[in-house]
Amino acid sequence: EQVEWLRDNLHPARNHRTFQLYSVVLTGLAIGPCLVDDAARRQAAEQAAVAIDLLCANLLDDFGADGVHCELSTHYHQITLETALSFVALCRAAQVALPEALHARLRLALAYASWITLPDGEIPLINDSDTGEHRPMLGLGARLYGDALAEFVASAENSPEATEQH
């Protein structure tokens, strides 16, 4: 019922839509196969398929051709990218192919995220921003896309303690 409510009450665009659609995908791909009822399993799979297409389109709208999030907030960029990378990881685990255009855009978003991340894992607070540790998200992106820059920024070699020792 909650998934149906989300599906029927999606935000028209941006971050909240991303989070809502990811919830529908997560429910369909991670929980759906565990359902005992065949009809409920099919319904979860169908809802996930629709949500995957909508989420891909939403992410391509939100991350511009340069990979920067449309709201020009460093925090929104990071949290939306974190959700997008979790979505990619979930789809890979479920053997669901995603459009190459999305992967290309997320690679650009990952590069931007790497460049704005400070050695302590924080980001400069630009626009509507909040603090937080972002190196684990960069580590996930590095693993998904084999990105050396994201791997370095996420690593202990980039920590303030390691920098002080050099």
C-alpha cells in the first residue's frame, strides 16, 4: 500500500522524486522476490520496472550535461548522487541494465563530487547545504565505475592524518 501511495503521489521533479522512485525500485527488486504471493511478486516487479525508467529520466534531468546537480547545491549533489549510485548497485545486483547515458552522466557527477570533497570528507557549503561525511559514497562510485580519482578521495591516503604525515 505504501508503494502504491508513493507511485500515485510522486513529486513532479528533483530530489524528493528521486528518493520516492528509489524506494519503489528498492521495494520491487529487493523485497518483491521474497513475497510469497505470485500476484504480489509480479506487481512489485512491474512497479519496479516503471520506477526504473522514471528514475533514470529524473536523474538525467537533475544532473546536467556537465554532471553538476541542477539545484547547484553541493549537499543536494552529494545526497542525490549517493542515491543514484545505490540505485546503480541495486540494479547491477538484480541484473537490470541501465542506459549508458545515465552511466555517463553519473560518471561526470562522480568526478564533480570528487573535486568538491575536502580531505576530511566534508564539502564546501554552497547554496542550500548541510555537512556530512561523503567519502563512503565516493568509495561506492569508485567501485561501480573504476574511478581512480574517487577512489583516492575516498581513501585513507587522502585523510587529514595521512596528509600531516607526508
